[in-house]
Amino acid sequence: GIQGIVDAYRQILPQIQLYGPTNFSPIINHVARFATHSLQQGTAAQYFVLLIITDGEITDLDQTRQAIVNASKLPMSIIIVGVGEADF
């Protein structure tokens, strides 16, 4: 559930270094390839949820918008959560 996600985030945060640029389109396109493959199987047996937790503003906004539009008909959802003081 949500609390499990929050707990995992808090546990790993001290062990990682956050940095930029904040490009979302590569990961959206990567997951979209999995969703496309699933859709081509014709069984609709898989649905993908991409959760992006970010501390920075999106630096590839045009590419991210296009990636979201391209993925909009695929069996996937994209959730972007901004944390920290950046202008989201």
C-alpha cells in the first residue's frame, strides 16, 4: 500500500544521492515498451504503474509530455510525486 511505498522511500533516501537533470521521458518510454509488448500479446494480462518520486523540476518537459501522450493508450498509469521545495 501507500504506507509501504513511503516507508521504502524513507529507508532508501539516506543511501542515495539525488542529482539532475531530471529527465522523465527515458523511463516513461522504457516502461511504455513493456506495456506495448504486453498489449501486443492480446491477453491484457498485465498493467503497469510507473511511480516517479522526484525532488527536481522536469528538465525535458516537451519530451515528457510527448512520452505521456504516446503512452496514453497503453495499459499503464504514470504517477509523478514531487517532494521537497522545487517548483512542481
